[in-house]
Amino acid sequence: MTPPSVSLEEMIRSSSRALVIGVGGGGDVVGALATARFLEFCGLEFTLGGLSWERSIIDPLPGPRSLNEVQEVRPLHRYAWLANPKSRTETGIPFAESKMAKILGREVLLVDINGGVKGVMDGLEVALKEFKADFLVGVDVGGDSLAQGGEHGLRSPLADSIMLAAYAEFERRGQPTLWGVFGYGSDGEMTVDEIEAALNKVARAGGLLGAWALTAKVVAELEEVIQQVQTEASAIPVECARGAWGEKKIRQDQRSVRLTPLTTLTFFLSPSIVFDALSEPARAVSQSSSLEEANQALHAIGLKTELDLEREKYNA
């Protein structure tokens, strides 16, 4: 493991345009906006993005949508397309990114992880060139990308693992790359203690690069966004910024999250160090060239995934 050779400040100052992607699908694009606004405050332009995978409560079909299952998108690559306010699945369901495109008044990137890590990297390479972006940023809402694999509450390791493995490889190849964890614990999968222990392990390896908390201006913007883009996990830090405290049930009362002011933080990490020092799931999927291959790789290390859960629900 080699710590980044430059500081977060240097990474930002040497960049001009960031591609900022919510890496977990669904409402993660809302949390990604908080980091995008931070980078904008630092003088960077940004393009926002997310995954073509909505929660099953919104899109009951299991898994992420592929290019042949969507309408009104602008393809850049088989695994990377641009969403506008009219973009939707073939069954008529708009993406969170479609709603975000309407709010921002510009196209938002959709990344399809059906091609596994290889597909994500190929799609993102094209997207980086399209936007002339020199800084690649991923934002995980909730923090389960920090899972080592044995956490009892882990329910959605597949998307995060694929994206983390891709980002780690980009960083190793010299692409300025950053991994953000926003609203840690807000998705009710890993506990706050588990996430803090993971962050400590990353910090000891030299991979904790900095942090930034929600400001009043960003909180106000996210409150307006959340009225139009359905999300639970990205809404928790906003509630905490307004003083929410204690415990709250989410995911149809199936999970519990701890409300604390620290949830308003985004921790910025080196993805390659998270990959090397922490993430057995990301290492397991790193050679995948399809979603199914990545899913089977996680099964091989004893993990059940969000794809499995969605298939069970759909076939029940």
C-alpha cells in the first residue's frame, strides 16, 4: 500500500473539472451533490453522476438497467449514458439522475455496472474525456463501501465493491481519484462503530485524506432536492444538520440508524488504500467483466448481495 503522494488540497488545486458520482445507486446522487458543491466552492466545475440502479421500491425489476432497457438517454458508451429530465426505464420509471438533471438544468451521467469492473472503467474513461474532467470522485452514502466482508448488517456490497475496485485501479494508473463516504451509518447496514473502526484502519494506512461537513447553504439545497428525489440515506445527514438526534427506523422499519451531528461529515479517502487495506469484497470482484461474475465472486467469499435480495423479492 502506497499512500497518495499529494495532499487533498494539492489534488483539488491541480484540477479544473470533477466527475462526481454517487456510487451506490438510487439516492446516492443526492449525497454526491454535497461533495460536488464543496469542490465547486474550491473553484472546480463539476459533472454529477450516479448508477442506473434504482431501489426495488422504485423499480421492481432486479438489478441495474442496461442501455436496451432505457429511453431518452444520450449514450457515450455501452456502460455510460447521459440522463435528462425525460430519461426513464422502458417501463416508464424515471431515474434519480433524471430528476437531478431537471433540478440542475443539465445532463447527469448514468453508469451501468452490468459490465462489472471492466465495463465501469471503460465507460468512465469515455465519460472523463467527454467532460474534459481531470478529477474522478466517488461518493458512497452510508459507508458500506468500507465493509471488510464479515459485518452482520451488510446488505448491498455489490455496487459499492464494483465501483471501489474500478476507482482503485484508476488511482493506481495515475488518474487523480478520490473516494468519499457521506452520512456514515445512514443506510442502516454497517454500525457507526464498524465504520469508525474501518476509517481508523484506513487512516493508519495513510488513506484518510480529509473531511468536510454540510454547510447551511448546502443543507438548504439538499432539502429542496430531497422533495423531488426520493432517498432515505442521503436525507439522514440533512436531518442531523437540523438537530435530529437518537435512533430512527428506515427501509420500511427494517433497519435502524443512529442520528448524530457527525453524520453531516463526508470523509475523503484514497480508494486504492481502502481497496488494499480493507475491502475483501472489492478485491473479490476486481477482475469481473459482468455483473453476474461480480455477484458470484461475492458469493464465493460468503456474501449475499442486493441483487440476490431483489431477485428473491421479485420472484416471491
